[in-house]
Amino acid sequence: MRSIIRKNILDLEYNKQLQYLNACIVLFFTYIIGVLIAFFSRQISHNKNDLISFFIISFFVLVIILFFLTNIKIKMKNIVNEIEKLNL
């Protein structure tokens, strides 16, 4: 009985991490599409100072998203390994 409860809790945790993963992917693509629209509509000026600050901000945003993506994937893999160890 305890292993079934433990498995259900791990399933809920896995679903939560899956939702975080989906949110990160949506944020990433929304950011990329927003940047492309801003460039094509000339909302971001093309002078050197603006582009440098834009690339610095974009770098930090993308690194943070990448960090969360890898962290979520690692947690999901650990949850799957724990479920497999339960041997229901």
C-alpha cells in the first residue's frame, strides 16, 4: 500500500515538473518570436549600444531558461528512476 501511495506522489511530482518544462518551452519560443517581431518592425534600433545591451539581456534570459530546462529534465529523470525502483 505504501509503495502505491509513493508512486502516486511521484507521478504527481513528475506531472508538476512536466508543466514547468512546458512553461519554459513556451516562454522560450515567445521570447524568440517577440524578438523577431521587434527586429522586423524596427522597435529595436540597430545602433551599436542598443544591440550590445539587447544581446547582454538576451544572453541572461536564455541562460536562465536553459538552466531551468536542464534542472527540470534532471528532476524528471530522477523521478522516473525512483518509480522504477519501487517495483510495483
